[in-house]
Amino acid sequence: MIPPAVHLTKRQIQVLQLIAQGLSYSQIAQGLDVSVRTVRHHAAGAASSIGSPNIHSAIARAAYLGLIDMDSIFGEQPEYDAGTYLSSEADSTARSRLI
């Protein structure tokens, strides 16, 4: 269950964002000029504040709550339109299987 009010520090949000981007704790520590222990502390504090049992679910919940920007990680995803996708010549076989 997500706590009613989630309060994360700017650094906790930054660490979650960087972990979500695939950086290791040591890479984050080097980039922020802090120790790996400090990065782990920020990550654990963020997970606890969000009410998550681990960092992975903390990232998912932070994204769901809009605390971290998943578009900056994956890029903006185009809206999926099955009609457009199946209208290309290369997908005529797939289209015929659906009909």
C-alpha cells in the first residue's frame, strides 16, 4: 500500500532516477561525489518512504506517482495503433492471419 503522503528528498528522487536509468550504485556515487554507502542509504530511505520492500518496486511506485520521469529513461513512446502497424506491406501476412 502506498502511503497517503510521500515525502522524498531531492537526493532520494535523484538516486531513484539514476538507478532507473540503469546506473550502478558505484557509478551514482562517483557521479554525485559521495560514497556507495550514502547512495545505498538514499535508495533505502526512498524505498522506505514510498512503502516499498525493495528498490525495484520503489522505482515502479515512484514512476506511478510521477516522482521520477520514465520518459527520460525510455524516451517518449509513440501511441500504438494496430491499424497503422498492420498496414505496411511487410505485415500483410500478419494482417491476413488476424482476419
